[in-house]
Amino acid sequence: MKARPDRGTYALILALPSPHTLTIGKLGRFSFPPGYYLYAGSALGPGGLAARLARHDRIDKKQHWHIDYLRSVSRLEQVWTWASKEPAECQWAAAALHLPGAGLPAPRFGASDCRCPAHLVHLPVRPSLEAFSQALKQAGYAASNPRIRKMEYSDAR
């Protein structure tokens, strides 16, 4: 019997070395300052986390989701994952807003199917998993204490 792929929630940690102004599909045109970005998403469909993260790792692809536009000019540095049958990207995005210096450069980015302000958070410094885990707890989202796995990337750009 074939094992089912892990499904769950993920956070992409992206670095943007210089400012960019991008048109994000039908969402609009936004200015993205240099720094780091945490994008929270979920992968509950076929292929699970592995398939979704492989897609996000590729640069040259059809731009379908909001994150694809920013990903085309940014460097993927880390991915944090949590295997779960339930999506938690809304909670993760809300918790990311509790990190020092967090801001929303593009309202509704990644949040077209929920009521969140956005699923993309700009940060002046690279966030740590430890600080994020603490933000989850402070926001009251870590009641089940999820095991978050961290993966490093060396995106050559």
C-alpha cells in the first residue's frame, strides 16, 4: 500500500535584497521593501507538502498564486512545515504579525479565500523558528504544540 503524502501547513521564509514593485495578478500593484518575508500556506491536496514545496522551490513557472509573483524575485531561505489534516495558515499568518517589526506590504496577499488581512508578512530581519513558535504560543495557537520542521535552502540567486 502506498503511503499518503504529508499534508499540512507551511511557511516560506524569503529574502528580498532590493526593493521591487510588482503587479500581483488581479490583486494589484504593490511596493515590496527589501528584507524578509514569511508566507503562510497550506497543502492539503494531492501530493501534499512535498509537491507544493517543490513548486515553490522552482523559479521558472506559470504565475498562478500570489506568492508566485514575489517568489520570482526573491530567494527561498527556509521552509517550516507542520503535518496536519487541518489547515493552520490563517493562525500562522496572524502569529507572524506578532514578530518584531512585522508589517503587511500587500493587503489580502494570499488571503483571497479567507478573511485574513494577508498571509504575507514583511520583516526587517530574518525570523527564527524559535521566535515564531513563541509568537504562536502568545497568540494562543499552540495549544496542541505542533512539531514544526525546518528545512534550509540555498537558492543560488
